[in-house]
Amino acid sequence: MSEHRLPDDPITDTRPLIAVLVSDLLMATRIEATLRQAEYRISLVADDEAFVEVLQTADLFVLSFAERLLPWASMMRTIRQTVTTPECPILAFGPHVDREAQHRAREAGATQVVSNGLFFARMTTIIDALIAGGVRMHDDEIDT
């Protein structure tokens, strides 16, 4: 017997909503598949219009600080200035060698900054911890 799931409905579905700000389709698909398997609701944000729609409803924002098509730093500042819950977590990930972008992500308001390797290896663990109350991975784990 196949499982029948209702579509994501913000009124009846109380699972946390994760807004994924990534324009790379392959990366977005990989993140979406992992988070759906962990039973999170997902909103893929690939443009300004989608960003505005999810700004007040997301429980956590995930973005790549290697993003070239979306203005990730200004989007993070907008989240920090606009979101009604100031402690709404922002998880930023990207290349472990790009220390400047990591620093810019922290300055723009990221709750947690991790390497691509750590993000993809422990995505649900990190997100579960942030949703549960902002528990962070140690910064020295960024090079794993």
C-alpha cells in the first residue's frame, strides 16, 4: 500500500518550514530530498519574489555563501531586520577555503557557518539542533 501525503499546507502542517536560498538546481534538489526525508517542509527560494513570500513564515533559513546569482549577504541582513522572530536561525554553508565569505556570512547574521562537506554530511543533525534551540556545531568543525 502506498503512502498518501497531503501537500504542504501552512495552516494544518505544523512541521518546521526550511527556506533554502540556493539557485543551483542540483544542489537545491539534493538539499530538498534530504530535508523532505527528515520530514521538514521545504521552500526553495531562487528569486526575490519567492524570498519575500517565505520571509515571515520560515522557521530556519539555509543558504550558500558561494551563491553567485542570489544576493545572499543582503538577504541575510533582510532576514535579521524583518523576521518577527529575531532568533530565527540562519545556516550558511560553502567552501571551507573561502574564509572571507565565511566572515561576511557571520557579519550578515548567520547563526551557523559550516563547510560544504560538513553541511552535506550532517545536514539534518545541524538543522535539527538549530530548530531545537540554536545549538551550534563548533566552529573548528568547519574544516571537516
